Amino acid sequence: MSVYRRPLLQAWEAAYTAELTLDQLRRRAATVGAALASQRARCLIAFDTRFLANLFAQTISSDLAAKGVSVALADAPAPLPAIHHALDRKQADCALYVSARNRPYYMGGLILIADDKSGLSLNPSAEPLPPVEFPPLTPPATTIDLRAPYLDALRNIIDLDAICRLPMTFFIDAMAGTTAGMATALLGEGGQTRAIEINRDPDPLFARGAPQPFEASLNRLRKLVRESDSHLGLAIAGDGTALAVVDPSGEVLDPFEVSLLLAGHLAMHHRQRGLVIAPPPAPQSPLRVHPKHLTAWQESTGMKLELASDGLHLERQPVVAMAANGEVALSRWSSCPDGLLAGLFLCEAAARSNGGLRALCAALRAQFGVS
């Protein structure tokens, strides 16, 4: 995977029926389409699992194609990392993502992903729009598969053999989002590992909540992991960028602890060295931050740890960067935050440890003076 940084150039979000209407979406996409037509550029159009997102994407695709823009429409809901992967592979010059990312179910939106020098904008066009049939009566003539190439990229990064040859059990909460089916497709490819996915069926309303791991109770996932004595549980955000980790006791790990577990694994088994950016420990976190503990951890891993609560700072290309909402970026492999990739690395870490995640957590906490 490329480490080229392509920003989310602009994002527009609104509540359904209040400001988010088909007309508003079409007007904002029309501004992008007019610029792309003059540039002879290609546009990837993707969507998440939200209410009407696929039909909105089809309509926008038809509008841009009518303007003469070369359009590639995703054939299924796509996580944000898969869209970036397609752009990294030069399948398009930019992307329009019909999504409100991990916002509550009553929100929708449109995201523009492009080079910051493209001059593209989501400002609504004032030009008259041609009439359109909604929902579209005819399916798109051609679509593009974003999921399969992204899964292939993950297979080339993660040591799936190391995971699958052991009798381990992982629970994955897809949160009715865009990564549904992906973890089980990867971890269920033979071997002794059991990957059990919950909340994988489409639910455009996300059970009247938000597909964000740290805004959900995760009660079902925690109960399943605890009562089955599983090795760990993962909850992946709706857009695939964030995750929460549940330990074998059913507790949700603090993002600070997850950051250090990831960095320790990447240092030991992938020979990574560099910067780790983590949010400060939450008040209830078992890890106590003391200068001598931080120094000892940095010396043992070869990493430099920096605490920051205001974002991922991707322009600095840290080895691991995690935010308090669970968004996690691994600059060596991914060009945007990728919760599924980070979760798979933690499965790999558990497989390479004789005691699984429980032993890894105990060893880390011991470094910080927690018995």
C-alpha cells in the first residue's frame, strides 16, 4: 500500500430531510463534475451503508457521466481505506464518497477525496439541474469492485498463516458498516482460527445509533468475548477507519493502551522504528503515565511516544497514530486511517504471543508499574 497522503479535501454533512436532499447532493456533485470535465479527469464514486446512499451514488454517477466525466461507480458499500487504495492504484484521479462516515444514523453527506492542488470544491452549483428519475430505474452499466483489491492488499501485509494455524477465536463487530464480511473472509481462509462476525447484516439506521465504536456500548461484543473466553474482540467503525478492542475479560481497552500494543508488535515483529502518537490515557485507564515508564517503554521498543489529543498528525507519518475516537493510522502501510488493518495486526500479535492478548496486556501494564 502507498503512503502517499491524499486528504479528505472537503466534507459536507446534513440531517436527512432537513438539509440533506437529493437536490443538494446533485448540486454539490455538479460543481465537482464541471471541473473534472474541463480537466478530463476520472472520478470514483463510492458509498457506505447508510439510508439511500447507494441510490444517491447511482444518481450522482449518471449526472457526472452526462457531463462527459469518466466515472467508476463502486459495486458495493466500500470502507474509506479501500477507496484510498483504489486511488493509490491510479484507478481514478479523485473520489466522491456518499457518506457521513461514523456520524449518527440520521446524518448523510458527501465527501470529496482529492489532491489538495486539484482545485475541486463541494460548493453547490447554481446551474439548473436536469430532471432525474429517483430511485434510478436502470442499474449502472458498469461498476468497479473496491473490496477485492483491498482484501488482497491486506493479505500481503498481515501474516494470516501465523494467525490461522492456531486454535484461536476472535469476535468482530462490523457495526452494520462497510467492512462487513471482510475480517471473516481473511481469517476464515482455512486453518484452525474461528472468526465470528456480528452485526454484519445491512442496517441503514445502525440500530438508531452511530457506527462509531466509542459511541456504542458494545455490550453484545463484550458479553460474547467474555463468556466464550475468546482471545479478543474487535469493533470496526462504519467507514472502516476506527476500532475498539475488547480484551478476554470483556473490557474495552483504552486507545492509549491499544496504541502501545500495536507499536510494540510492529517493533518486535515488523522491525518498525519511529514516532507513535497516542491520546493521553483516559482517567479510568489502568496505565499510569510516569516519565520513567514512558522512557523505559521507548527504550525497549525503539519508538518515540508523543501524547496528543487533537488528531492523527498524518503529515508527520508516524508508525502508529491513534485518536481518542479509535481512528488509527499506520503510515508504513496505509494512506489513511484503517481500523481493519490495525485490528488484524492485533490478531497477529495475539497469535505470536504464547498467552494471547491477555499476556500482552499484562506485560505492557507491568512496564507501567501496574500489577
